[in-house]
Amino acid sequence: MAPIEPNEIYTTAETQELLKVSPSTIKRLLKRGIIKANKVGGQYRILGREILRSVSQRVEKKAAKFYGRIKQKVKQQIKNW
């Protein structure tokens, strides 16, 4: 596999292949702003630096913190039932 070039522009299919995730996961990442992209002619175009940023440790810690908060909210909600 070729390395991700920071200044290269990738399609969602290419990004999906690079990150080894499903199409629905790519959509979710784009919708939540975890990966920033520009829409060109109805299709997303993603800069390589955004892909690299999304897999960095900082983003991973942020995601873990986010999911931890969600987990706590769900636990509290269940407890309140």
C-alpha cells in the first residue's frame, strides 16, 4: 500500500480503502466532522493531511473520551429507568 500523501486529494472510496473501514463508517466520520472534506460535484474530496490527522493519537484520545462520555450517559439513563 502506498503511504498517505498530505497534499494528495482522495475520494471517499480511496479513503475507505486506506483506513480499511466500511462505506457507512466513512459517511459517519464525514458527518461528524472527524474527517473534514470538501464536496465537489456532489462527491467528497478529502485531503491526505485530514486522513493523517484523523488517525493521529490525539484524535484517537478525543474519540475515546467522547465515547466514554456517551457510555456514562447511557449507563445513567439505564439506571434511571
